[in-house]
Amino acid sequence: MARMKTFFTYALIIVLFYLFSNFATDMMFANSYRDVKNNVKIQQSDNGFQIELDKANSNRQQGYFTGVVRNTSDKVIEKQYVKVDSYYKGRLMQSKYLAFENLQPGEERRFKLLYSVGNIDEYRVSYVDEIPVNRTLIDDAIDKIKEFTSNLVNKLNGVSLDGTADSIKNAFEPVHVEGSDFEIFIAVMWILYAIPPGAIWFIF
């Protein structure tokens, strides 16, 4: 009985310490943010789309931008793409995008953007016609391989290699992968499968 009582006492202490640590960390993290709401530049739209800012904060590790959008016109806004750029001392740090569709007259929608960079001192809001596709490290690596093979093909000056060079060049198409390590592993295996036989020897 005494052993069980001791066990539950230690377990309670550990739980309380865990809760206190999380609370203290959250409080310190929240207090580390500084308000940059006065340094937000919002472009005016011409279709009744309006953005009302709630918070624009940043600390050393990250930043966030929250607010409300509304349709102040008497027509449905079918599509509206918003770009929010974060800056530090005039240097672009990170861009985030919002997409709103079928925004009814008078309708309001809340939004929140999180930034993985810190020390943001200014936000700039503008409107774009489309949202660029998210890119990954795999995309960048494939682009570098494509550039290498393209330069190599150009240096061949028409030397015929039974279409091997063209096959290599066409094999490396961008693959957009976002998710777990397992999904990325599947994408890499697919890329290796797509490389024609003998391509690796030809490149290196």
C-alpha cells in the first residue's frame, strides 16, 4: 500500500510539473511577441473585398497575421486571392497566400496566417491573380538535375546517342510532394523508376 501511495505521489508531481512547464512556456512565448499592427500596408480592392486586421505580431522565431475578410459589395466575389508578405528591415522574409471563393454579399470569414520566420517588422497585403504551387526540396533538386542535363545536351551539339540524352532530359519532371517522410520516399522511388536504363551512367 505504501509503495502504491508513493507511486501515485510521484506520478502526480510529474503531471503537475508537466502542466506547469507547458503553462510557463506558453506564457513566456506569448509575452515574447511584439505588435507590428501599425506597420501593415493593405492594398485597397476595387470589387468590395475588404480586409480588417485583428493582430499582426512577431517574435524571434515566428510571426502571425489574423483578421477578417468581408464582401461589402452587392455581388458575389467568385474568387479572390490574397498575398501577405512579411518583411524585416525592408527585406522580404516570407510570403503567404489566402484563397476565398464564393464570398456572398455581406459575408465575413476569419483567417490566420503563421510564418516560420521571426523578427518581422512589417506586413504588406496585395491581391494576385493566382496562387503559385507550393514547392519542396525535391522540386528544387529535380530542377537542378534538369538544368545539368539540359546544359549537357546543349554541349553535345547534336551528337546522336540514340535518343538517350532526350530521354534523360524528359525523365526529370517536377513532382510536388508534401506530407510525411513515407510519402516523400514513395516520390523518390517513383523518380528513380522513371529514369531510363543507363541514364545514371550517362550523367556521371
